[in-house]
Amino acid sequence: MSVTYDLSGKVALITGSNSGIGAATAELFAQSGADVVVTGLYADSGLSAVAKRCRCLGAKVLEMAADLTHEDEAWALVDQTIKLLAK
């Protein structure tokens, strides 16, 4: 059974989206029409590759490394998401 979703006009912020389940989730959201925020602990941890695949699916993408155990980095991620992807 195949299920499709229309997430056009939505923004998905997926933590840990540099690999594995997080990367697959980001790509599924992008494929479903959402703009996506891909984030992981380190900038060189695969974020660019995931962001590129999401862009190829037609999504606007914010790619940002952040350590979400640090409150200032978590807020910076939210602020950038709103600034760049809010409609």
C-alpha cells in the first residue's frame, strides 16, 4: 500500500537528518512538497548530501549544523528556519 501526502506550504525541521532515518524522513517530507530544515551535530556529517537530494526533489532547504543540547544553538536553528522558510 502506498500512501502519499501533500505537505505543500509546510516546513519540516528534522533533527539528526544527516543520515539514516533522519535523512530518509527529510527526503520523504521534501518529496511530499514540504520545505525542509536538515540539521545534525556537525556540518561535515552528510548534511550537504541530504540537502542536495531534498533540493532535487523541489524543496527549499535550510542546512544547518547545531548541537541541540545547547539552548542558544537550538534557538538559532528555529530563528533561521523562520527567517528563511516562513511564508
